[in-house]
Amino acid sequence: MLHSARTYLFALILGVSALSAPDALSAAEGPEVRVHIMNSMDLNMMSVTARNGSVQIISRGISFSVRAGETIRITRRGSEVQVKAGRRTIKSSFVTIKGAPGGSFTIQVPTSSGSRTYSGSLEIRTDRSNSELQIVNLVPLEDYVASVVGSEYGLDDLQGAKAMAIVARTYALHALQQGKSLLDDERSQVYQGLSHATTASRRAALETAGQVLKYRGNLIEAVYSASNGGRSATNESIWGSKPLPYLRSRKDPFDTKTSPYASWSWSVDESKLLKALSRAYGFSVKKVKISSSKEGRVEEVRLDGKSTSREISGSSFRATVARAFGGRTLRSTYFSVKKRRGSYTFDGHGFGHGVGLSQWGAHGMALAGRSFSQILDFYYSGTKLERIASSDADFSAVEVTVLSGPSQTRSAEPVISNAGSRSLTGKSASLQRVSNRSATPKEKRSTISTTDSGRTISAKNVWGSSKKGDTDPKVETKRTSKKRTSRSRW
């Protein structure tokens, strides 16, 4: 778990800023997001190089500038951070590297083959709990949003990207408001710095700057997944949380028509599946059966042994299977199961939890001529699209751990409600490449580690949320390695 940092107040400056540099999206002023970067790496040393504009190093009343192109070398020395820039060397428990307004800098880590470019500033301190450095990126909100859209939405339409920008911004600010931490991977939102902010994702962030989704005056929990398989899921059916009126189940013909994961099938040897389940839940499992489902989503799975049985949630079952066999096996809880000739066959729909916006469905809606506001209204029914007001300025800090195909228009389409606060922007989809991919990161990356040594596998262990009965207090869960991932919204 990340340690909570001290609370920051930031002024929310609305309006669209012109690009002040090739890499930076927003001006110096405006809301910032605090991002813990490279926390999942064994980080004892790193280098920082300003790309444009000088950077300022600040520590214990000492301040000096480093020109663009000059390398700053940072190393942990015991309980202190050592910073070398040219002939200058300082040691301190806390160092700030302040970037130039509109500037950017590149971070290189010896254990990583690549580098990443960020805007804003860095806070560097030592971690008392281990021998590693802790790095915090204070990044302008719209730079963060542009990076998330460029990383999360790899599909070729502008309206879907703009919807994704509003969802990403709302998700982050809601987490801020709730005092929660964000991670930079699929456990929350993928954030990889300016390197992944594309021309179209910058445009999507700029053209929707300051816009968020609210329900009855409050920021919503704007969750999303790759594909819902033709029907969205309710939040309580997946996470056992309090029902949210804007996260309801509904048919989604746009996802069905567009998503390559609208239907899928996966088979596994019976003995291998039962062995994995037995290892995970601490007793000899002999049979698997769906005990309850709603609107196609599996809510409870029954595991039968010789002398005992156990009910687990569909999300917990999916997590266990994903840990044992990979994230691209049981892609969602929207499935049925049959036992045939010594194997279990799972026929399913969608990729991910299926709650809120479907990225493939949004893409399908854009291709069908829907605007970003119509896309949002479809997936978050009853919400309003608003600009952030000055009264929203008091947020807690967000901390984000870093590094831790062709479609056709569907003839039968659902009715899109017209929210009073939304101004619908036309019916033609503006197509522009958002990235060089034709898939989203949620499909391409495995969020489940196969190296976990713990015996109890549950939705809470994997996604940070669970239903009652998913875990067995009598079964000890062993401490896992730092590199293990546990996504709360996969």
C-alpha cells in the first residue's frame, strides 16, 4: 500500500490553454495531480534530463538551476538522496526538481531499457520501509488526462477519445475527493507520461478541459472496461458495493457489433482447473458449478469437495482462474460453463468487469455518429456533464504508482436520453487516430501475477473489493512480493 502524502490544495483554473511547448499540454497554472512513479521497480538510482527549459533543484533552502540537456544523476545513499548535476552535489532526505512552465524532462532508470517523459515537477525522497527511492510527479491535470487517453484508448475516433478524457478526469478527481490513491496501471488508469500523449489525445483533453460527470451535484465513480460483451454490468454485481444509480445494467448493441470480444470461448483440462482451485481455497475441489447469475453475469460459483463446499463470487472465481491461467482466459464474469470429456468449457462475452463505459462500445457509438456527450449519457445514465467549479477546489492529493478493427453501423440502436445539461454536438463522428493501436491496454496487458504465493485468492486480493464470503479467515494469506499487482477495477 502507498503511504498517504500530505494534503494539497490546488486552484482549478478552467479554460483551454494553448500548447506552450511541443511536449506540454497545459500552462503552468492549473490543477495538478500527484503521481508516484516507478514505485514497482527496484529503484536505487535514476537520471533526469530536461528536454526544454531549465529545471530547478530545491532542497533544505538550497536552490540552483540545471540547463536543458544537462543530466541530473540521483542515487540513494543510506537514508538520504544524493543529487549530482555538473559540479554540484547535494544530499538530503527530500529533494524537489521543479520543471519549467510548459517544459518537460526525461527519466531514465538503469533497470529499464526505455525512458519516459513527464511534465510538471518531481519530489524525491527515501522510503524508510525499504532501500528504494520514492518519486512523485506533480503533473498538470490535463497532461495527465491526455496521457491516460493516449494509453487507455487505442481506437481511431475523436468522439470516443473525448468521452474517455472526461471519464479519466472524473475518475481521478473522484479518487482525489475520496482520499484514495490512483495507480498508473490497469488497477486504476494507465499513466505513462507525455510519451503516450498523442496528438488526438491532447486534442481530446483540451477540447473537454475541466469537464466532469456528476450525479446530483457529486462527482461520479467513472469506471470503465474494454468490452461489456453486449450488456453492461451493475457495480454491486461485480464488487458487492452499494448500488449506484448511474451504473446500471443495459443492453449495448454498439459493443456487440464492434468488440472483437463480444463472444469468446475457453477450455481447460478438468484436473488442472480443480488443482488450481484447490490450491487457492485450501481444500480439495472436485466440482465447479454456477450457483447464481443475473442478466448473464455470474454472481456466485459453488465449489464442491468430498466433505465440504464453498460459495465464492464470480469476480473471485475469475481472479483465481486468471492468476492460474492468464488474464486472457476467463475474460469476464459474463459466461456459462459446461463440463465435457474431462474438461470445462467457458463460453463468454466481453473483456473486463463490464461496469460503466465500454471502450469498444464507445468506439462503436462514435462510428455510428454519436457525440461524446451521447456516449457518456448512454453509459452513465442520469449524470450531468459539468465544468469544475471553484467550490470543487478542495481535493486531497492523488498518488499514482507508475511502473509498478473495422466496424459497421448497427441498424437497431437504443434510444439515447438527452440530458438537460448536455449540449449534443452533432451526429457525425470525427475520425482521427488516437494511437497506433487497434486494441486497448486492458486487453493487451496481464493484470494478474502468477507468482503470488498466497493461498487465498479473492476479488479483494486482486481488485481491492470483494463480497462477503470471498475470503476464509482460517486460511492464512502469505505476504506477497512488491511486484505483485492487485487491480481494483479490472
